[in-house]
Amino acid sequence: MRFNIVSKLLMILLVASVTELPRASAAVSDEDLEVIDLEQLYKTQETQMQRSQAPSTPVDATESTTTPEDAIVVEAEVKQEELRVQELKDLSRLVPFSEISVIQKKFMPKTGRFQLFAGLGLATNTPWYNNYGAKLNLGYNFIESFGIELSTLFITSSPREVAKEIKDNNNVEANQFIYTKGYYGLDLVWSPVYGKITYNNEKIINYEMYFSLGGGISTTNSKEKEVSTIKIAAGQIFSITKSMAFRWDYGISAFQATSETTGTAGTAAKNSYYDQVLTAGFSFFFPEASYR
């Protein structure tokens, strides 16, 4: 009887021990798994951080399973990305850009076209007279930079107050001082400067600057009446349309003439004179513009 009781107690202890072992092992395995999961999470975060800090590299088409045609397309896209212009300085990376001299066609070409200029002017260097006049020019451009121009100028003169005072105080007539009545001649025109300006960041105005050199005949109140003249000028043309422009210029004419007064020996005095004339008006170009 006692043996049976002892055997039963041993059996109960054995079963209890067997049931506790899996529970302990399960608890240990859960802790181990938790540690493993934490280490894996840390490694994953570290790997993602390294990838975000590392520079991106293009996919190597040779290691993929793509076809040669796909590899060519990928390589072209990579080159296109490298050549993409982000700033103005990046234009130097484009090879064709270094070979371009003109980006946009000229707004108002002049090659093979006539120019008719009409404007008003005044002489700025005559102390004795008020000189106002009109100017009418007809020009032709062989190329954009060079052309010829027939120039005419008509001036009216009226004595100033200082001339009247000289007459009243010194009995000197105003017509004894030489002044120009008109000019006509032929000029060679050179236009080396062409550019654009903006008005109020809304409108772009095309312009060019020119220089002219020529000669002709000036009509004066001198004894010779008509004298040979050398003329130089500079001015600007501001395009309004392809056939119309605003133009101004400033010219200097030099000539020699004999005044009505006489020298100390009673002989006629011949001196050099200069006219400085400012004109402004409008130019009309014809025939219709055709780009080169």
C-alpha cells in the first residue's frame, strides 16, 4: 500500500517536471527572439542611413538582364542627365553652344534694303544765330554693317540777342559772321554695334549704333557761297517695327570759308569753321524685310 502511494507521488513529480521544461524553454526562446529582433532592427536602420548618405550611382546595364538595346537607352539617359543645364554656367558643357555666334535672328535686317530718314535738327555751336532745320537722307545697305547714304540738310538762321547787341554797340552786322544754310553730300555708314534693351521688364527694344564718314558741299553766307566740307557723325537706330525706327545722330562738319570782314591788312580773312548739328526723326526701310 505504501509502495503504491510512493510510486504515485513519483509519477506526479515526474509529470510536473516534464511540463515545466517546455515552458522554461519557451520563455528563453522568446527572450532570445526579442534580442535578435532588436539587433535586426538596428542593422536595418543603419543600412538605410548609409544608403541615404551614399551618392546615387546609375544602374550598370551590363550586370542586369536587359538587352543591349536597353543598355544603350540607359547610357543615353545618363548622359542626358549629366548634360542637363541647371545654371547659365552649365551652357559651356554643351559642345554645339560653343560654335554658335548668333542665337536669334536680327529683328530688323538691313541687307539689300533702302532707308529713308526724315528728321528735325539744330546747330549746337553757333553763338550768334538760332539755327534750326530739317534733314532728309536716303541710304542703301550692301550688308548689315556697311552702307552708303545721300545726306541733305536745310537750315534757317536768325540772329540772337547777342548779335543785335554787337550791331548796336560796335556797328557790326550779323551777316558778317559765317553760318551754314545747307549741306548735301555722300556718307559711308558703318554699324558695328547691335543690341537690345528692355523697358520696364516688359518690352525688348532692338537698337544699333552707327558711325559715318563722308564729304559734300555746304552752302554758307561766305564770299564763296558753297564750300567743300568733310563730315563725321555718330548715332543710334531704335527699331519700332521691321520697317520703321526712331533715329538720332550728332554730326560735325568742317570747312574753310572767307568772311565778309577784312583783316588788318585789308585782305579777306579765310578761316576754318565747324558745324555741330543734332538731328532726330524716323527712318523707313523698304522693301519688306526678308531674313537671310
